Amino acid sequence: IKEHRIQGPLTGKKVVVTAGPTREYIDPVRFISNPSSGKMGIAMADAARALGADVTLLHGPITEKIPDRIQTKSFISADDLFELMKDHQDADIVIKSAAVSDFKPVTRSNQKEKKDRAKLSVELERNPDILSWLGEHKKKGQVLIGFAMETENLMENARAKLEKKNLDWICANSLSEKGSGFASDTNTIHLIGHERQLEFTGSKKEIASQILQEIFGS
Ligand code: CTP
Ligand code: CA
């Protein structure tokens, strides 16, 4: 059933949100990943939908329930996400909440690695920085919203990412701040733009809607 079109500040806008972790397989049974639950990205997608946007959520392997009202596509690795992102490059707004692996194994063995040795080294190489690529190819009027997960120098590091990746906004998260972190239902986000900076604390759902209201609300 096609949902009745919501009238809001984002009606008619195409929004792409990415959520969750990536997996970089070492062999058929093992991978490198991170504890991202996808909760913040799902909350951002739902908040954008509530403001009237036409939303697509690109998500990694997550167990979190995604509301049926959100259109989705799934990815496993950073390379998969990069391909999906290129297909959605025309979006008016991109919200990059996904926790993308910075590195992937140089080679992936087709068979399970056996434990018949005392040590095993896995050589890793850099993944493409998808958000930087989007920043380099940003189209006129497109709004790019990145996330930053830091364990130290939160504001300084996040600001540097805002500039370096040619973003409009960055949502800075700290692993050490109260009530924040990967799988938590709550978060503290410092929303940093080129002209203003605000702090939001509360449930991921509340924060997501406040952030989008702040940026796009009339
Ligand atoms: N990101 C991305 N592609 C990558 C790595 C990160 O698109 N290969 C995006 C994330 O989705 C996030 C933003 O870049 O929106 C910042 O991610 P973060 O890990 O905080 O920063 P990095 O630029 O990867 O730098 P570092 O991990 O070294 O702090
Ligand atoms: Ca990173």
C-alpha cells in the first residue's frame, strides 16, 4: 500500500541514509566489523520520512527492526556500500551514519583458515572513503551530513572531518560521553555546521528528529 504523502519541510526531497556496520571477510567464516547497531541511522531515516522525504535506507548487517514504512537496500562490505551509494548519488540529502570499516583484508581465502600454525597475520588495506568521495562529487544544493565517532579530541577531530570531506554538517559522537555509544538507545550528538553548533542528548529517536528539525525545519 502506497503511503499517503506526508507534507513537511522535506516533501519531494530524496534522502539516502546509511546505517549499521560493514563486514570485511577474511575467509568464509570470519570477518572484521564493529558493534554498530544501526539504531541511529534508522532513527535518522524515520525522522526524515516524518518530515515528508522520500527515504532510502542503505544498511549493513543488523538485527535491529527497521519499520516497514522505510525503503531499504542492504550491503555487507564497504565496497558494496560504495557501489550502492554511487547508484544514489543524485539524492538531495545524504546522511552517513554507517560505521564503515577503514580497512579490509588484502586477500580473502576461499577456504576456512585452519589453526595449524602458532600465528596468523592478516594484511589489511584501506577501504575507499565513501563520504570523502561524495564530498568531492557533491552536486549543487546537495546536503551532506556525516557522522564522526571519536574517543579523544571530539570537537577538533569532528571539525577537521567536516572541512576535509566537504560536508555541510557533522554529527559528532564520543564513545566516552554519558549515555552514548554503539548499541545504546540514547546518545549525545554535537551537531557541527559551518555557522552554528548545537548539542542534543536523549533517545536516538528524539535526537534524530531534533537534528533534522534544526537543519531543515522551517
Ligand atoms: N566513512 C565513509 N567511508 C569510510 C570511512 C568512513 O564514508 N571508509 C564515513 C562514515 O560513515 C562517517 C564519517 O565518514 O559518516 C566519519 O567516519 P569516522 O570513522 O568517524 O572517520 P574517518 O574519516 O574514517 O577517520 P578515522 O576513523 O581515522 O577517525
Ligand atoms: Ca573510520
